[in-house]
Amino acid sequence: MKKILEKVERHAVWVILLVAASIRFTGLTKRDFWYDEAFTGIAVKESWQGMFSMITNDVHPPLYYATLKIFSSFFDYSVVGIRIYSAIFGVLAILAIYLFAKELFGKKAAIFVAILATVSPIAIQYSQEARMYSMLVALTVFAAYFLVRALKTEKQKYYILWGIFVGLSALTHYMGIIFSPLYLLAYAAWNAWDFEGLNKQSSWDSLSGLIKRILPDKKIIIGIVVSIAVFSPWLGKFFFHMTHRGNALDWIKPVALGDIFTNVQMFLFGTPLGEMSAGMPQPNEFIGVGHLTTRIILAVGLVLITLYLYKNDKQKNRRELTIAYIFSFGFLMLIYVLSLLGKQYFVVRYVLAAGYFLFAIIGFWLSRINWKYVVASFVLYTILLFSIVPVGYSRGYNEMIKHLDKYQGKHF
């Protein structure tokens, strides 16, 4: 039995990735493009000069558009060709969070994490949208994975890979830049966690020793330099966007602290497909259950999970758990603090990476509890997913194209 379970664990991730791909590569043309997707489609069909002119006048960096232009050209810039690019990164994001969770918590937890990311409605939604968000998530989570590898092995190559992926994420969306301080916080937390000098030296020696331990060393500084070098070709345009295009985000509403759990609700249960990413999406509703009730239950549940994990786990796992919390709730708190300073970025698609790190925490919890509770948790989650109030979505353009032959030679 043990050997069978070992074989299942060894091959489970590939089965999960195949299932994830089948979900994400299916139904890519059902919905019409919404405004931002239409912008993507128009931009990549332009000449290179025209495309860069469009994105310079927008507020996004170029990596997604440039690579999508090349990729979708093989599909004649069709809806499938444009959206399937995001689907590929949606699958890669699952691989990335699997590797991240495996590095922190072990293979069993990583399998649960991958399953959650595979079936999460919002992970599926943004893997089927012609925008850069699944690409951003994949690059961000890979960067976090390589940082953890670097912290565990202290090998320079992993710090360099971390720097490359940080730079690439910043070239995909500016949230990659905003996320970057959390890597340094995770670095400091990792090195401070097992510092043993606090009670063995004078207070001054102890404090100076701790500060020395958490300050960036040569290896991570090299990684930072690499990330800046990767992003440097776009620096001029970045400063232009910051100084001339800041009001392009004035459509984002100010947030309250409770909106953190609104985003948690969306991470776990998605947003209505009809509203997919347009403006400020709201969470899916459950039949007979209000949003406030859902958020209170989620908040209480996550607090209980946190207390359980920190109370019952070993010292080593607590350090790893702290890293996952920095990348999940730490990211949400960072965006909330920025909103208090007048910088409004609290949109679920911008902070989607936090959802994947939240899956890592929940997956770790599932790996620590009895199997009957694991099964009960997945059954409850499935019931809740099927209890979501169905919402229609726009198909007008699809319907017109389907019947376009009826109107050949006619003016309308």
C-alpha cells in the first residue's frame, strides 16, 4: 500500500497538470472579448511600432504583448491563439505553486495545493482571458520558488534565477515591482527566524547581530542587480507611465480593511463570468447566503487554520509558513497600506498571486489533518462551487459571426 501511495504521489502532479490543461484549453471562444481583451487583440495585430505606441500610451509594460504577438501570429491572431497563451501560463502557474509548496511543505502538501489551483474558479477564469495576469502570476510564483531554493541551499545560481524572474514579472505588469519588497521581507524573516543570539548576548550585541543577519548579503544583492538589469530596457517608459499616466488608475475604488477577505472570497470562489474582469468585479454569490456571512466564515476559518498550524507544527515549519503568509496576506496588506496613501491598486486580478500563495497555506493545512477531514473539506468546497448563483455572459459577437453568412452583400 505504501509503495502504491508513493507511486501516486510521484505521478500526481502530471495528472493534475493534464487536468488543469484540459479545463483551461476548453471553451476558449465561448465568451466575447471584454474591453481590455479587445485592446490586447487590436494591439498584437498592429505593426511592432504601432503596438509599442499603443502600450506606451497605456499603463502596462511590454513583455506580455511582445511575446503574445509572436505566439498568436502562428494562429493568425485568432481568439483561440490569443487566449490559449494565457491558458499555457495558467498551467505553468500551477506547476510553479506546486514547486513552491513542495519546497516549503513537502510533496503531499504540494499536491493539495496544485489541486486547489487547478479547480479554483478565479484561476481558471484568468487563465482564459487575453490579458497578462496568468503570466504575471506564473512569473511571480516562480520567482518566489527560486528565492526559497536560494534561502535553503545558499547557492548563487538560485538568487540569479530569482532576479531574472522578478525582472520578467516587472516587465509583464507593474504589480511585479510592487510585490518585490515582499521578497526582501521574506529573506529577512527566513534569516531572523532561527537567530539564536537574542538571549545569549548583551542586548546591543544581540540587536546588532540580528540586524547583520537580516540585511541583504552579496548573493541576494547580485540577484537584485540582475532583476534591475532585466527591467532596465523599459525604465524610461516606466518613468513616463509613473509621471504622466498615474490618473489611468482613477477608476479603482478606495478600499476598506475588510476588502482583504472580499478578495479571499474571490480567490476561492471566483467572480461572475459576465463581469469577469471589467472594472471592479464582485465575488460570486451563493444561493441563499449573503456576501457578509461568507466573509465572516472565511475570516474565522482562516484564523483557526493559522492558529492550528502555528500551534501544532514544528519550529522549522513555522518559518516556512511565515514565508507563505508574507507572500499571501502580506501582499494584500501591502496593497491596503498603499491605498491609505492614495495609491489604489486593490483589484483582484492585480493581486491574484496572493491567491495562489493562499492555496499553499490551505494545502499545507490539508496535509496536516486527518484524511476524513480532507475528504470532507473537498466535498464541502465542491458543494459550494455548485451552489454559486449562475450568471450569463456576453455572446453577441460570437452569435453574429456564427450567422454572418446570412448577411453577405447586405448593409446593416
